[in-house]
Amino acid sequence: MSAVTEAVSQRMTLGDLVTDHGFDLVPSYAGDVTITALADDVASVTPGAMYVPCQQVSLADINEACENGAYSALLPLAMKPQLVKHGKSLVDMPLMFADITRAQLARIASTMAGNPSDALAVFALTGPDAALLEHEVSEVARFLHMLGNPVGVINANDSQLLERFLDLSYPVDVLSMQRAIAVCAEDGAAALIVTMNDDTLQEDALQSVAVDVIACDGIPEPDRAQEFMEITAEKYGCAISKQTRFVLRTEESDTLALQSGVEPALVRPLSFAIAIGLAVGVRKNSIRSALRVTREFH
């Protein structure tokens, strides 16, 4: 169950969706109706929402969404013949019809939330070893915090925002991702760490998320690691641009981690965190200061 209801900063009309996405609106004169939220199941519908089940559902579900306050429903094209007779909807609210893709849904959700990922530095961490990745996500979050960045984390085992729990259902879908990012941005996070694996994310969950860094550990060969990151990014809808940084541990980050004096088990995840910091332009003096705090913390 998912919805984009919190931190919505931009209202959207049904006419906007017709213009921008070519959706079929019934009745056509309902273009001025404004929606204030998206919900992909009946239980998440709030007054002003558009119900977007993305699959065929029963007329009873659609009517229940209407009773819960939905202003519209976006339904598969195959449902139009059973819901529209002689040009009129059988439901007491405007209906839209389209075979919507997750990429389209993500763009709509991101637009409604004010493109929240643009306000954060987003780090997508991945790798073939789930246990190692889990450890490294925690260390990267701690290290970024030591560098003075309020951090949010989306991870199947422990999602947090500024040290408070984020209540999410896993794997996270497109709508839940946009809602979580919007909440992080509104609450003052400067950075967001996302674990990019099947436990945490549904396919395409990162559509319309501006990811600044994709980092990988656990594959020693740089070419294979690069290929792994690109394939993983494509799976979860993470667009790669000229600004996207791909990060691996380096000899420099390993050396700095070893010099920090932390216990041996922490050297590798700390090196990974340092490599990410260096990749985004953090100065070595700042990193060394953070390492001193990290050593005292551990």
C-alpha cells in the first residue's frame, strides 16, 4: 500500500495529465479538477487523491475509493468499456484511462512532491554481498553525519531520517520512494542513502529520482563493478547522466581508513565511506577530522 500524500508542494489538475501524458479523461470537461495526492490502493485514498491501482480492479473498489474522498481514478484502458456507457462514467467522479508505466507514475509523483530528490544529495549503494552492503550502508550514513550532513537512509532492515524511524513497506515502490524523499527533504536532510537491492526496492523504484552517486563494493575488477552498477541502476530505474558519479574503494581510501586507527573489521566499510566522500569533493582535511570523530565514536 502506497501513497504520495505528505509534503505535496504542487497541485495538479486532470487537464494537466491530459496535456502532459495524453490520458483519456471522462468526462472531458473535468479538466479543472485538482488532485492533491496519489494512492495505489483503496486503503491509502484520502480526500483529494487520485486512485491509481495500475491494474484492473472491481467496480466496488472504485466506488469505495470515491467514498473515501478520491477526486478521480486512473485506470487501465481495458476497463473503459465496462465503466463508460454512452460517453458517461458509471462512477460518481471523473475517470482517466491509460496503460500507465511506472516511469510515468514516478514523474507524476515527483512533480506533485516538487521534485524532492533535487533538494538532496542522493547516494545509491549496491553490491553482490548483502551482509557487507548492510554494514557499509550504516558506516556511510555515520560518516556523512560526521561530515556535518543530516542524513536519511532507506534500507530494508533500518530506514531512518535524522535518527528517527521511517515507516516503509518493503520492497519500496515508486510512490513510497517519492513520499519518503519528500519527507526527508521537508525535514531538513541534506543527504539520502538508498540501498539498491531487491530487499529494499521494487524494480523501477528510483524512476524520477536524481541520483548523484552510485557506489559499489564487493567486485574487485573495476570493469565488472562498473557493469554491475549500470545493470543494477537500469533495473531500479536510476537514470545515468554525465553528472552521475560511479564510486569504488580506492588505494587512497583504503590508506586513509587504515590510518584512522579503527578496528580491522571497520576498515573496509570506512574506506567505502571515504571513497564516496572524496568522490563528491569533500576535502581531505575534513575527512581526517571526521575520521578522528569516527574513531572516538567507535
